Amino acid sequence: GFSTKVHVTVDGLGNPLRLLLTPGQAHEAPHAEALLKDYSTEFVLADKGYDARPVRTTIRDFGAEPVIPPRSKRLSPSKYDAERYKERHLIECFFSKLKH
């Protein structure tokens, strides 16, 4: 199809820092390193699309803690900070602004 995925890194206030466009059928995981490169942070909040061992490893390699809910079909779900994950609404607000 003619779909495109938008991958965005935002700061703690929801301001965009980096934006990547990929084909709609592409998986999110290969783009984690490009999204995080050159940034320093304690935590990385991401949606379930980024729930993959390589992504979590990349985040930890950057010195941050992944805050990613596990996908429902995962056999051994990873724990995550559900309270901290609520801050992910900032990126949803950014996407809302982008669409309008």
C-alpha cells in the first residue's frame, strides 16, 4: 500500500528532536538506534511496536532504561514502569499536532 510510518524522538516536554519516515510495512525495531543516537536520557518510553529484545538492548547500550509495555503474545513479558509509561501521552499529543 501507500502507507508510511513516522518514528519520532521527543524530549520531556513533547518537543520533536528527530523524525524518521519508513515504509508502512517496515518494522520499528531496526530504527531504534537511529532515533536514540547522540541523545542522553535515563528512560526511553516507546509503544509495543518497539517491544523486541534488540531494541531493549540498544536502549540499555545507550545507558537508558526501556519503558515499553510487552506485546500480548510475548511468552515471557518484560516488566516496565506503568506509571512512567503514562508520560508517553506527550508523543501522542505531538502526533495529534502533526496530523492537524
